[in-house]
Amino acid sequence: MRKFMVLACVLGLFAGLAMAAETENYPKAEFFGGYQYSRLEGGVNANGFGFALNGNFNNYFGITADFGSAFTTQSGVSIHNYSYTFGPQLSLRANKAYTPFVHVLIGGDHASASFAGVTATGNGYAMLAGGGADFNFSQHMAFRGGADWLMLHNNGVTSSKNLRMVTGIVFKY
């Protein structure tokens, strides 16, 4: 039994050294910030901003937290929409010049509409499915372009004909 323990410790030590010596050429974390355009069901065009944080577990799989906003005023009605979604992201890091990715994110949504001093708000859930590509300036910085299908469910109403496009800068660590 003692020999087995010593052998297990030696093999564990060698395995740990081998893993430490392995070159890991993928970023452990990525932070995105930029512009967001949303085309909401009913012909509503909204501008806003988006933020995303992605933690990578290996060269192709990570978990993303995405926070988006959209603002517009139509016919005197001020509309604000905020989404916060989380989920898996798959990236293809086969080329150093660009990194395409896909994701499916699920989370929440907060919407409000104001007219003549009266405000109505609602909370619901949101789902994003889509992807994009990071065009790498360097190992630590990239330009991102992406598009997502956006489904919103708020106050008993489901809106599934929505498009969200983002563009901005990614910092990779």
C-alpha cells in the first residue's frame, strides 16, 4: 500500500509538471465593451451599449456573462431595455488573425416605457443565440463584430423577432 501511495504521488508530481510546462496560448479571460444596435419586433430601432465577460476553460470552451442595453424614443415614448444573460461560448482559435465564436445565452430582461411623466416597467427573461468574430490586433486586444437573435418574454408577451448587433473592443488576459 505504501509503494502504491509513493507511486501515485510521483505520477501526480510528473503530471502536474507536464501540465505546468504545457503552453497555453488562449486567453483565460476576455472583456468586451462597445456599441449595440437592436432591431426590436414592431420596427423599433434602438441604440445602446453592451458589455461581456468571458472566462475560458480551454482553447475552445468558455462561459460568458453579457449585459446589454437599448434606448430609443418613438412618438414621444421613451423606451429602455436592459438584458443580462449567461451561458456557454465556443470559440475556434485556429487562426491568429481572427477568432470566430458562437454562443447561447439565457437570463433576464428589464424594460421600461415613459410617456408624459408616466412610466411602466416589466421584468422577464431573455435569450440570445448567435455569434461573431474577434479580429485580433495583438495577443491582448481585438475588434469584435457580432449578431444575435434575441428573444424577450416580458409581462406575458413573447417577442421573438429581434436582432441585436454589437461592435467594439475586446481585451484579452
